[in-house]
Amino acid sequence: MRKKPKTIDFEGETRAEIESIKSRIGQEVPLSRRYTQGSRALLVSITGETATIRFPNGATLSHVPIRDLVDDSGYWRSE
């Protein structure tokens, strides 16, 4: 395990991490469990067959197919 120096260049570390993430555009990336566990997303709007939802941390996801929203009553189940 690499030890960090006692004096850390936070701006340099942050810049390096952001550049690393930017280099992954167009690739699959892991998503924080914060989006799938804990408090549920808030339904903001529905336009046609898609929805916009907002997560507790402020992130917004648009163009979510309505069929991807969970319906506990089983309405969307095709059995």
C-alpha cells in the first residue's frame, strides 16, 4: 500500500482524479451505491413516455422510461 506524503496537494490530487474520470467518457463506470440504496429518488416530471427524477444528493436523471420506475402494485407486470 502506497503511503501518502504528510503534505498533500489537494488541488493536484483533485485535478488528477477529474482528468481520470473525464478520460472515461463513453465507457461504463461504477455508480455510487448512494443512488440505489437509502432514500429514494423524487419524481420531478413526466413527459410522454419518460420521466425526470432527482436524487437526494441533487443529481437529476432525465429520459428515464416510465416502465423503469418501480410499481409495487404490479401494474407493469406482464404475466
